[in-house]
Amino acid sequence: VVENEQPETRLRNHPMRFTKDHEWVTLDGDVATIGITAHAAEQLGDVVFVETPEVGKAVAAGDAFAVVESVKAASDVYAPISGEVVDANAVLSDAPETVNADPEAGGWFAKVKIADKAQYDALMDRAAYEAFFTLWKNADPDIPILRQAKTEAARLGT
């Protein structure tokens, strides 16, 4: 770790893994940082509220553990891995727009002490996620974090 390095820079220095629900994860030792992808943030539109999980909360992979609301919709954010929340991004309470401005670094939601590194290893790397996203965009499957935003965008004609 570089002395005086900003946390957001450290995030960018760790390989990211991704879920099909458009969450990302970086791993530093046994602590995972979790957020939503730039693609998800773009689809949601202007984020106006974020509810992060409480420190100490146990989360299981696949469970809703945070909420993000935008001008288009509100959606759950799902835990990509199991573990215990050890930190939540307090910045998002006062500046939820950080999710749009810097979704894959400063807009992180929570840090989780992982229970099983194999869950992290099983996630997609960036190349696999980008290939998945291209297929997803063309096929338009039902992805939880984006479903409501896409529905609302279609209703509004945006």
C-alpha cells in the first residue's frame, strides 16, 4: 500500500470481480469492498438516496443488503458474497450522487469480512463481465437492480 494513498485509488489497484446483478467486488486480504457497476449506475439515472447496511450485520450471498433509489426507481443491492459488514460508506448518506460520479470506486456501499474466498473467486473478471453485459444489453434479461429502472425509463420514454 502506498503511503497517503486515497481509498478510491487503492480500490482501483485491486482486481474487480462482478455479478450478473451488476455488483462489483474488490478484495483486500479478507475484506471485500462492494458497489454497483458503472453500467448499473448509468441505467438507474441520478441516484438520490442510498441505504447502506449496518456495521456488524451478517450477510449471505444473494441477499438484499443495501438500497439505492434514483429518479427512476428504487432497487435492492444484493450481497455478492457472504460475511459480516465491517464498514459502510457514510459519504453516500449526504452525497448519494457519488454512486453516479464514481460508481466503481468512491461510490462503494460496504466492506464485508468474507466468510468464503471461493465465492469471490467464482465471480466474473472484468472481461467476462463486459462480455456478459454486451449479451445482457442485447437480450435484456430480468436483472433485479436494473429491472425497475428500465421499466420506469420505458414508461417515461427516456
